[in-house]
Amino acid sequence: MSSSDGPNAYRDERATLAAENARLKAELASLQGARRSRLGRVAMALATVAADAWVFTLIVGWVNAASDAEVWLGWGVAVLTVGMNVAVAQRVLRSRL
């Protein structure tokens, strides 16, 4: 019987297994977080496409409207839409780096 076969040997092995278990749980949590993040990017992209389609059907009527207020509203919405698209693109690019 060697000195490592005593009751302390089991304690050492339990500590090693507990550390490995913690490492694997952390790795699994990071992978699940990445999956959620990917889903969030896809949902944001789909929402952006839907908003673009809706906004650009409205903008045509506003920009060609008779009143100045509707024309400015159309241009303002167009600028906000472009800003939203830039923000989405930056978020997607930042998350891939």
C-alpha cells in the first residue's frame, strides 16, 4: 500500500473531479449563452427587415405629400430607419469579433 492509497487520496480525487465539473459547467453555460446571442441576432435582423418593409411603404406617401409636415415626417422616419440599420449592423459585427 502506498501513501496515496489512504483516505486522503479520495479527497484529492473529489477535489479534482469537482474542479473539472465546474469547468465543464462553465463551458456549457458559455455555449448556451452564445446560442442565445445567435438567436437574438437573427431575431433582430428579422425585425429590422420587417420594419424596413413597413417603413418604406409609408415613406413614399409621406415624402411626396402635399404638406411640409408630412414631407419632414417622411424624411425623419427614413433617417431613423437608416440609423436603426446601422445600429443592427454594428451589433452583429461587434458580436462576431
